[in-house]
Amino acid sequence: MGVGILVEDLNAWYGTTHTLQDINLHIPANHATALIGPSGCGKSTFVRCLNRMHETNPIARATGVVKMGEIDIYNDASPVEIRRRVGMVFQRPNPFPTMSIYDNVVSGLKLNGFRNRRILDETVERSLKQAALWEEVKDDLKKKSGASLSGGQQQRMCIARALAVDPEVLLMDEPASALDPVSTSKIEDLIFQLKSQYTIVIVTHNMQQAARVAENTGFFLNGKMVEFDSTHKIFTNPRDKRTEDYITGRFG
Amino acid sequence: MDFESKSMRRNRATRSATNYFVSGLCILATILVILPLLAILFYLIYKGASSLNLAFFTHVPAPVGETGGGMANSIVGSGIILFLASLMGIPIGIAAGVYLAEFGRGKTLANAVRFTADVLNGVPSIVMGISIYSLIVVQQKHFSALAGGVALAVMMVPTITRTTEEMLATVPHAIREAALGLGVPKWRTAISVSLRTASPGIITGCMLAFARVAGETAPLLFTAFGNQFWSFNLSQPIAALPLQIYVYAISPYDEWHRLAWAGSLVLIVLIMVSVTLVRIFANRGALKGGS
Amino acid sequence: MSSTRMTPERETSSPLPVPTPVSPPAAFADMAPAVASTTLSPIRDYLSKRGSGRLADDSFAAVMLICACSIFAIVLFIFGILIMHSRLSLAQFGWKFFTTQAWDPVSGDFGALPFIYGTLATSLLALCMAVPLALGVAIFLTELCPRPLRAPISFLTELLAAIPSVVYGLWAVFVLVPLMRDVIGPFLSKTLGWTGFFDGPNFGVGLLTASMILAIMILPIISSLTRDIMTAVPNSQREAVLALGATRWEMIRVGVLRNSRIGIVGAVMLGLGRALGETMAVTMVIGNHPDISKSLFAPGYTLASVIANEFSEATGDLYLSALIEIGLALFLVTIVVNAIARLMVWAVTRNAPARVI
């Protein structure tokens, strides 16, 4: 089951660029939360701060408090421990090219030293089913390389890989932006299915996508969070003029 | 209508002639460069193949004046020295390459290491030879296979470091992020994801370094020293193929010249096979990960 | 770990400020949070017990760093050991070592001038022969060569780089030396004898033969680097010159060569570095005699070949020390030449991948 995320006064920098300014936000557990905004507005940086991927870049840094459940992720745990509790799906599918589909899905377990064959087998089946990919690949799990799948299948495999570690939070950074419409709709269906079990944060530049999958939506602009509210409210009656301009297509 | 003056037309003719002339020179240069290569290969095959026989691979050198004999001990000796060199040089080289590609991005120290590796690559092999002589042979008081191995290892390190770095740089960053995002520690990501993905390139890079030191003679002159007999003792002088070729080539005996050609052919075949493999790999292009 | 635990925290923390107070959506309110799952799944249990790996990470990074620094160590160690073992000669001769001609192991009088002369003469002569050819090959391969021929020809020139020095030497001894003695030498002394560079007896071994084999050996290095450098010149430069109505050669001269000249100088210097230190092939054909002679037919000696030839039979500490000092000089010179060359090549191809060969 997922946990809620509380963000207080989060600031982030890339070198000298102040990419996130004073973000305060509560992401409820077991729901999907969408983050929208024009490119470069800081929404990707924001999700990368939620599992401390932001700091893998040597010139990047972040301050503030992010609480995941009762854990303050910047003070109570190491980045590695946090990332094990948070699944992440990236903008472009990034399977491990040298691994089979099977190994790709359980890579988070195997690379962390988990060796129980029975549980690994179960996990592959469970997560591929959750990612709606099981039927398509169950016959050549160990025969085919993860990189041999189509783009949409690869992305679903990456979702399965993120789910295999049994995370509490699932971060998705524009998961469908590199995919065709059919694959996109499959991914959206998936998010819809998964959000009752995981806390999902999805970054998207596609407003219809946000409207379709998320209960709550936050609008980012120039490193600041302009507005955060229920998706319905954001799209029908936004409080801020800039949000209204954005969703009505007046810029961005 | 004639827009060109007479001088312009002449000028154009000169320019065009220069163009053809220079192009011709370039083609001639290319032919001149390929010619010695073909000549060397021709002589190697012509003189070497006729001297190759089973005895070459099974016998030790015959005493002066006797015909026959082979370079079996040199081939095995080269194998032993190269094994020692690889044992020391490959892990250090790969580790240094991993540092450059995975930990040192953009750091001044990494740039300094990279630069030093390139400069070390250009240090003459004879200088490596006398340095290792001064360090090991002088201490041990005799020439040894071990000293030869160390000398070649030192020569392998910079090459392997740079290849490893180049090959790791072809691994898409997104794949590292995928592993890090799963909570895989950085060391495990470097080994099981980056190195594993780049491994075909790194292996061929190591083979290339191996092939290059396999033909080195100068660093072995005062370290491995050479030996006319079988030796498997790492602290004793040992025979090596390039050393034996050198000794035979500058000897006055026809029989030995014959063996030198045969030895060179064996050496070159070994090296060409490695280099060709590298080439095939390079042509296949960088590794494609993700999509 | 459920959202119930979040609630008190949210209450105790200051009310969430800007931009707008968060209003939990209706769904959030009636969401059944309640029972925190008491039994963790085996996977979550395993992963949560797994440590931070910080120690392993730090030690791994440290080992990699040590290996990387071993490259500095190698260079410093070579430098240190050469100085240590040449101190006898350094103390005895000082700078005079590099300006005197004597090389007399019997009386213990050593000067490196003949070797410096031999090294410079063969290397520069080799450059004179190799550079125009290498440039020609590079231009041919980047600008003129039909596409299907490009790969095989560059492959052949790179094979040239893979042939061991001793094999070049063997070939030179049995093919180039007779050729020089019977064909090239007589021809040169007949046509260019008036210059004085081709006087004296011609035995086939000597400075000229050594330079020729050196030229063949450094050619592939210079041409493959030059090729990389020319490829790095953006096509827009070529098109800009062609658009002015230039011929192909003018395009190469103005658009390509002018833009890559620093890199080409660097490539040539890398070739020079290789030529200065080249040992085996040169030792086999140069004649090994410490003379300074104007004639290119005369036998000579280089820094590298005197070490190769005399080191193992050097009797006496001073003799050995003098040879090691020659090694030290060679080391320092090649380090400087290579460092300058690398900087020049890097300046041009910084963003292009480096080559191994």
C-alpha cells in the first residue's frame, strides 16, 4: 500500500539555476497526482527530488523537507534506501539491454542481492500482470532481451520493473511522451488500475492525460507551484489566472 | 555572352589544374602508404609460411650450426609473460577507466588522469624496460619473467583505461538512472549495469592492448631477457617470441633468419586477428540501449 | 505506513503556506486508510533490511580512485627511479653530458651528443617523409575517397600501426637495407650527391634507412589522427567555401586544413614523440655507431637504440648510469612532446571520441 508524501519548503538548484522554489505540497496516499506545466517549469526536477534522483547529478542540490509516510527522506535514510521504496518510470523506456525480460523485471531485486527463485518467479508474474504485459511476453521471458520489445511494451516492462520491488510510491516522469497513442492509452489504463494500491505521481505535459488519470493536479510554472487542487477544480475553475491561461492554451 | 575576361579564364584553368594535381598527389600518397604494408605482408607470408612446420611449434631452438628447431619455448614464454601482464594490467586499467567514466565526470582530477594516461601512452617502451629493470631486476639480482610481465602491464594500463572510458561513455545514461532509481547502489550499478553493457567493447579493447604489448620487444630486453630453453619459473629469465625474433634477425645464420620470419608470421597473425575483431566490433557501432 | 500517520504530522507542522492551501479532495477523505498492513511482503521486508550500501559504495569508489591515481604513480615512479639510477652520471657530467661527443666506456667518458643528433636527424627526416604522405592519405580518406573504399583503406593504414616494431625491423634488415644499398642509395648519390648529404660508402644501414622505416611506422598514427581532426571540421565550413565557387582543393585548403591546423600540428607532434622513442626497428638498421656525420648514408645511433644495444653489456656503474640518464632524457623529452601534442589534438577533437590506435 502507498504512503502519502508531504513536501515542505523544497528548493532545488542545478548549478546556479534555481529550478524549484519553495514548493509546499501534500500528495495523498493511494491516489494519482498529476503535475503539469510547460517544459522547463521544474516538474521533472520535483519528482526527481522525491526519490533523491536529483542528487545523482553532481552539480545539483536540494533543500527542504520531504516526508514519505513518517520518514524524512533527506534526513532519516540514504538515497539508496529511499529509492528502494519508490518506483520510478522514466520519460523514455530504459530497459537493461543485456538482460532478458525476466531479468529486467526483477533487476531491482537481483541487483540488490535477492536470490529466492520462487519469489522471483512469482514477482515476475505478478508485476508483468500488473503492467498488463504478461500475456504478451510470458512465453519468452528468458529467451528475449528486454530491448527487443516494442517501445510501448518496453515502457510497460519498465513499469513492471518498478512495481517488482513492491514500492509504496510510483513516480512517473512523462511515461507516455515517447509512445504512440495506443501504447499511451494502455499506460493510462494501467495508472488507473494501479492507483488504488500505490501513491502515484505523474508528470505530464498532456493536460487531457492529467484529467483522465489523476484526482489531484498541481500546476508548475518557472520553478514555482502555482496551484494545487483537485483535478476537476483545476480544469474547470482554477483559482490562479496563470493556471487558467495555461489550461486554456494561451501559452505553453 | 562572355562574362569572363581572358585572365579570369586562365585563372580558372590553373585552379582547376591545381585541383586535379593535388587530388592526384593524395591518391599517390595513399598508394605509397599501402605499398609497404602489402610488401611487409607479402614477405611475411612468402618467407614465413615456407618456414613454418610442426617443429616450429614443438621444439626449442637448435644450437648454432644445426638445422631445425623451433620456438615452442618462446611461444609459451610469451604466453606466460602476457598472462602475468594481463593479470596486473587489465584490472587496474579497467578500474581506472571506471573511475574516469562513472565517478570523475567533469572533475579536474579525472581530466588530469586522462591526460596523464595519454602522455604515458607515448612514453617509449625502452624507457619502461629500463625502469622496471632498475626496480625489479636490480633488486632480485637476475632477469625474470615477472619483471617482463610488470613492464608489459605498465604499458597496457593507459590503453585499457582510455578504451574502458570510451566504451562506458557509449552506455546511455538512462540505463544507469534505471538502476539507481531501483535503489541499486552505485558500485553495483557500475559493475552489473555499466560495465556489463559495455563489456563487448571493453573486452575487445583489452584484446587490442594485449595484441599491442604482445609484439613489444624493447621492454623485455632487460626484464624477461630471453632463454634458449624451457623455463616455467617466474623468477628466472624466460623466452619471448619478439625477443627471439630480434635475436635471430640480427644473427648471421640463414637458418635463424628463416625462423625469425616464421616467428614474425605467427606474431602478426595473432595481432591481426585481434585488431580485426576490434574493427568488426567498432563497425557494428556503439551499443544501443533503451531506445 | 499509511496515510493515518501523515495526519498528525500535517497538523503539527505549520499550515501549508503558499500558493494555495491544499484542499484534500473528497476521495481522500473517505479513503479507507486505517489498518497499516502489518505483515510486510517478503520483498519489502528484504529490501527494507538491506543496508544503505554506503560503505560498499565508498570503498568501491576509493578502489577505483586508487587505480586511476596509479597512472600518476607510474609516471612519478619512472621519473624517480630513472633519476635515482642515473645520479652517478648526473653528478659526474652535469649538463656537459648533452653537449659532448665522447662515448668511451673504457676510459669512462660519456657524452650523449651523437645520440641526440642521431635521434633528431632520423626523427625529423622521418617526419619530412611521413607528414606529406599522411596528410595526403587523410585528405584522400576524408574528402576524396569513394565511400566503399574508405573503410578498407583506413583499415589497411591502421593495420600498419598494429605491426610490431621488431617485425618492421626484420623486414627492413632483409628488404629495405638491400634496396637502399643497391637501388635507392646509388640513385640518390648520383642525383643529389652535390648536396653532400649522400657522401661516403653506402652499406645500406644508416640514418637514411632508419628514417625510412621510422616514416613508415609513424605514418598511420599521424594519418589516422589527422583524419579524425578533419572529420571533426563541421560540414558547414566546407559548404561555405564551396558556395563561394571554390574548387575542391581550395575548399580543402581554406575550409578544412585552415580550421584543423592546430590539431594537425598536434598529430604531427604525436608522431614525433613516437619516432623519438622508437627502438627496435631503428636499432636493427641504423648501424649503431656514435658518429655525427653529415652524410645520411653514415651509420648513426639514437638515444633509444644505444640503450637497447649496450644496456645489457654495460659494465661499470658509471656506464650503466650514463645509459639510464639517456633514458631519463628520452622520457622527459617524449613527455613534453606528447603533452603539447595531446593538448593540441584535444583542442580540436574535444567532442569527438578518442581513438585507441
